[in-house]
Amino acid sequence: MQMPPGYFTGKTAEEIFGKQAGGIYHQRIAKTAETKQDEDYEETVALPAGTRTFISRYNAIENKTGQVAGVQVISTDVTQLKHTERQLRKSQTIAKLGSYTWNLETGQVEWSDEMYSIFGLSRETYDPNNENYLALIHPDDRHLNSEEKLAQIISRPEHTGEYRIIDQSSGETKYIHLWGETIFGEGGTPREVFGTFQDITERKLAEIEKEKLEKQLLQAQKMESIGNLAGGIAHDFNNILSSLIGFTDLALGNAGKGTELE
């Protein structure tokens, strides 16, 4: 926290955190004492050393008779962690790279913010479970995510692939590249999968356009070759024809009067 321990000794919450944050602090203590339920809170406060973010756990301490004797608050400074998370989200946005985790034991799936962005979805309205996910895939590529195919994929320590999805906000077809890694439990049973999805639509469309242009160029080269061949044949034929005409004129010139050639 970059603050000496003595800074907090003998001071009220209002003196340490300010009037508003100190008031919230007392409210949480009162709630914990009343409910006897442990609670975790994330809070950002202004200190002399600067603005810091904490994750604090409030838990009630009971005496032998079951009465609340006090409330213990343990705070962990997560300022740097939050900064790293923001940088990660920014990097994922720039790279169009989302990440996910899939708990195979509970079926729970968690997406990063960029995953929702790639699929044109909202965290508030979409539950990213495996059943819902199949509807997001392009109809022609859904066979790549069949139950049989998924079973094969998660049985491997690492997997990669490419297929098309449908952006749910724009209806646009997108190309994605996925990478995943499987964590195995006891007995070699797949327990969890985590990985990344990257929107490679721009690159893929550029590749398709390049391939199209290459085919057009090849076709043009074929037509040019045919044209050159036809031109060569015509030239050779013209030479032969010129010879025939020349010999014919010569023969006619030498033919005597009254002959059949004349």
C-alpha cells in the first residue's frame, strides 16, 4: 500500500478514507455484525499515497456465547492487478482477441469482455453456455462443434481451429481462430478448458480476395497462352498458304495457251 502501518493507528475510518468512504465502511461493518455473513467488497479510496483499489473481506467474530464481539476486515491492495486487467482488456480489444474458461464439471463458461464484442453480444443478456453457443456458429460450420467433435477436441491437451460465426448485432459473418488447452483431473478425465478466440475476418477476407485475384491472373495467363498459340498457328498457316498461292501463280504463268491450267 506504500503507507507505514502507523499511519492507520488510532484513526477513524473517516480520517483514513474520507467522510463518504468511511461512512460506507461503517455500514458494511454493521451489516456483517447483523447477518454474521462473510462479505467481500471491492473499493477504491483516495489515500495520501494516491488512489488505491482494495478487495476487503468483512467477517464477524463471535464470542463463546455466539454473540458478535467484533468485525474483522482484511484488505488486499489489488491496484496493480486492476491496472494489469485494464491493460489486458485494452490489448485484447486491439488484437480482437477474447478469452474464455469452461468448467467441464459444472458446465459453467466465463467470457472476457472482448468475447462478447466479437460475437456482438452483451454480458447482461447472454449466458455463454455450450448449448447457447452452437446457435452463434455459421450453419455450414456447426458440424465442427457437434457433441462428438467436442468430445474429441477436449480429449487433447491442446487444440486449434478456424470456423465462421454470425455477429448477433450486425448479422455479419466473421472468421475466428481458436486456441484451447484442456486441464485433466484424476484418472485423466478432462476437468477444464481455457483458451482464446481471435477475430481474423479482415485477414481471411484478404486471403480470399488474394486467391480470387490469383485465379483471375491464372485465367488471363491461360487466355494469353491460347491467344499466342492461335497467333502462331495462324502465322504458320499463312506461310503455307502464301507458298501455295505463289506456286499456283508460277504454275499458271508457265502454262501454255489452250491447256487445262490456263
